[in-house]
Amino acid sequence: MSSDKPVRKAVFPVAGLGTRFLPATKAVPKEMLTVVDRPVIQYVVDEAREAGIEHFVFVTGRNKTVIEDHFDLQVELNDTLEKRGKTDEIRQLESLQPKPGQASFTRQQAPLGLGHAVWCARDIIGDEPFALLLPDMIMQSADSCLSSMVELHKKTGGNIVAVEECDPAETHKYGIIDRGEDVGNGFHINDMVEKPPQGTSPSNLYINGRYILQPEIFKLLENQRTGAGGEIQLTDAMLRLAKTEDFFGFHFQGRTFDCGSKEGFIAANVAFALWRPDMADNVRSEIEKLMAEVKPFERRSTERRG
Ligand code: UTP
């Protein structure tokens, strides 16, 4: 049964290996790569904070301690900034940092899949609904995606996934939903399919990396068999949960960037720079110049002639 408890906690699974971004992610977690002037993970934590989340749960792995450091108070840095009279910078850092006791870190000892990473947070979450944000998906919109989902959850309870339209030719790459009747600012989900074979997809609405889930998911994850890629898949457990619990969808209308892919990460940098009033004009004129001048690199032939 769904509980009516409010959504107070959010899980950020950051234990993946980021193989699509090697060699950058050999020693630096992909969640710490910067979009403009802040790490990707900061955007996602800010989105959760804006949605009223009170406790931030990070599922980390080896080589990820820098994420914990990023959300900690850097006493020496603060002292130096204070001595230099840099009060704006101090205020900015303070506003981004979880308050004492608001963040928990737990380790996924081996990257056994997203479902397994979520399961690692079970004791910290306890018996209440929680938000799950995939930290490599960052979003640009007037209202944060998770805020709208939390609003919807106040009306519907149950489980909620955010969805977005994708190119109908690409549905076989994503988790896709079948849309049912409208409710509040969302709708019922009739069915979910993971990577439907081409020509069989019920829609082009894909699950974009934001979820509100009931704690019952943990029991299902506990005995979830490995699925695609030999990993414990969250979607497999969600499909089992959907047999006994309501699932609702929220159609997100902003832009999402997959910062786990190189193209998505570069697009995010451009889009967020163009969004910033302090940099937009300069960045736009730099991009226009580059678009006119830079052609794909071709190595000069080293063959001897004559
Ligand atoms: P991804 O599949 O996008 O991340 O998982 P990845 O495995 O790190 O990336 P590639 O494919 O090798 O480049 C989505 C999110 O789930 C986390 C990842 O850190 C990422 O934020 N994840 C994935 C875990 O925490 N543990 C896992 O075992 C797998």
C-alpha cells in the first residue's frame, strides 16, 4: 500500500564507473565534472533542495570521496576567504552546503547496477517515500522537475516518474511508458517497458531520471535477479512494484542533458552558460565565431612527397 507520508529524503546514486567518459573519469567522478562553474552533482542537489528535500543520501563508491568533500565545510578555505574579505563567495558556498546532519553517505561496494545502488540506501530511507535523482541527468526549466513531482505526489501519493518526449526512432534506447488518464498536473501510467524493440513502443515518452518511489521497492530490490548487462536493474523492480502499487507520470516540459555522454555534457555547458545573465552575451558571440571558423580537425598527411 502507498503511504501518504511527505517526500523528505532524496537518493543520489553516484557509484557508477562512468566508462562512457573515460579517460576523464579514471580518477575524477563524472558527477564532479563541471558545467560552467559547478559540478554536475551540485545542480541535482540544488534541484532536490528547491523541491523541499531535507535529507540528501549519496550512494558512493571507490574514488568518490571528493563528492563527500565537496558537500563538507572547507574550514581553511573559509578562513582564507574571510581574511581576503570575500564575503560573497563565503555566502555562496554556505548556501550550497547541506546543514549539519542533512547529508548521509553510504557505499555501494561494487557497481552491481542502479537497482543495487538504490537498495544500498534502504536503512537510511526507512519506511517513507523518497525521491531518486540520477545525478548525471541535469535539467533546465523555470520550475524544478522534482518540485512539480512533489506537488503531484501531494495529490496522488503512490509512485511517480518524470517523462519527456524522445525521437520516436530512439524509443528502443529508453524506459518508455504508456500514458493513461490525467490526474492533477500528471497522469496515470498504464504500463512501462524497458527498451521496447523498434515498432512496439507504446509512446515516445521516456523516463528521464527523476522518480518518487515508495519504500516497498526495497523489498523487491532485495531479491531482484540481475537483468540487462548482468546488473540489478531498477526498472525490473519498478515493473514488479507496478503490479501492486499505483504509478503516475509527470510530463516535464524543460530541457534535460545527459551529462554521462560527451555530447550531452558539452550541450549542458553551452546551455547553462547561455542561461547565465552574467555570461550569456560573451558566450553567444564566442560560439558564433567558433561556428563560423572551426572545421572538424584533420591530421596533416605525414607521407613524404616527391
Ligand atoms: P549509468 O549507467 O548512466 O552510469 O547509471 P555509469 O555506469 O557510471 O556510466 P557508464 O555507462 O559506465 O558511462 C546512472 C546512474 O546510476 C549510478 C551512476 O553513478 C549514475 O549516476 N550507478 C550506476 C550506481 O550508483 N551504481 C551502479 O552500479 C550503476
